Amino acid sequence: MTAPAGTLGVLGGMGPAATAEFLRLLAARVPGTTDQEHPRIMMLSEPSIPDRSTSLLDGSDAPLPGILDGLTTLAGWGADLLAVPCNTAHVYIDRIRDQLPVPLVHIVDATLQAAMLLSPGGGWLTATSGTVASGLYQRRAAELGYRLVVPAPGMQELIQEAAFLVKAGHTEQAGRVFASAVRSLWRRERLPIVTACTELPLAYDSAGLPEGMTVSSLGALASACAHELYVTPLMRAGFAPALASV
């Protein structure tokens, strides 16, 4: 066991329930047995940032200033590593990434790497309509040679509805809606569900769907952050730790 390398800055509030779940998953993935072995986290929850999916579909850059300000604020507070538990926000983050003074753990890379390990043959892309329309995941998957299957428009509407229901605090209803969409997808092809919207892991869990048939973007981001804070520094120092929880 080693102390975490640096301070993690988390820009959350997009949405609040997903951010809370991310922090829970991160704590579960940290290889610590005492409080003191967990990472120092600076949390900035900024729910006033305009909806990312709606903005993308409208061709608006309205979320960009708030995202940039939040990330630079966290770096100014002393964060050494940044994370944003919102997939759609990464469309905007990719436009300003070279302006960030410290590294950022990219949720798309983390999620696709987890998907490739679970299901080398491909997965269903479930995300907000803005994320799907942006091609954020499709482009990176193509670069990696990974097959992502995009749901038909009717199914996409149900998936978007499930995400919004989680944001509204109706997680049980979101689970029922998402379960309907997922079962329809599985009738077409039985591939794992890549929940590329941070509300959708909550909907998936509420739906009672099989644990082994999903890749959670929240879980993937939490694992990647734990790896950057604990494993990567040791590897750079010439050690090869085996941290099963990461």
C-alpha cells in the first residue's frame, strides 16, 4: 500500500446523483484500509452548467464557459488530476483540453478500455442523444478498432428518457424505461450495454438487469482515477503492484 499520488479534482453536478455515485464507486475501488489511505479530493459541484445534451443538439456552446471555469478553478485550488463524471461534457472538454494546467482522466477512454476487456466483440452504445449525435464515442471506438452498435432512433428516445428520469429523481421509473430499451436491444443482438451517460448506470442497477452485461462509465472512470492515483506512480518508480480492487 502506498499513499495516493496527488489530489483529485472532481467537477460534478452534471448531474448530482451521478456525481454522488461516482464518489461512492471511487471509494470502493481505492486500495485503502484506513481513512488516511484514501485520496484527497476537491469537489466542485456545479449544477448550473446548462444541459450538455440539449446544448449539443441545439448547436450551442453554453456549457463550455462553466466547464472550463470549473476545471481551472479546481486546478487553482491545488488539484493534480481532474475528473468529470459526465460523458456529454467531454464533447466540450475535448475542445479545451490543451488549456487545462493539469491532466484529466478521460471518461471515454476509460469506458472503452473497460468495454474492450469485457466484450472484445463489441457493445451497445447507450448515451444521451447529444453524445450519440456528436460521435464522441463512435470516433474513439473506431480509432481503437472497437465495434460499438448505436440504437435505432426509437430506442434512443427511451434511453434519453431514462437518463432524464434519473436526473429528476425518479430512478425506479428510469429503471423500467431503460429495461424496456435494453431488452429490445438484446432481442436484436446480445451484447453488453455500455452506459455512456453517467445517469444510466443508476437506471441499469434499478432495472435489475444482469450485472455482467454492462460497462458502467461511472465505474470505469472511478477505476481509471484509482489507477492514476495509486498504480501509475508505482509503475513509473519501477514497481508492479497488484491491486485487485482497482
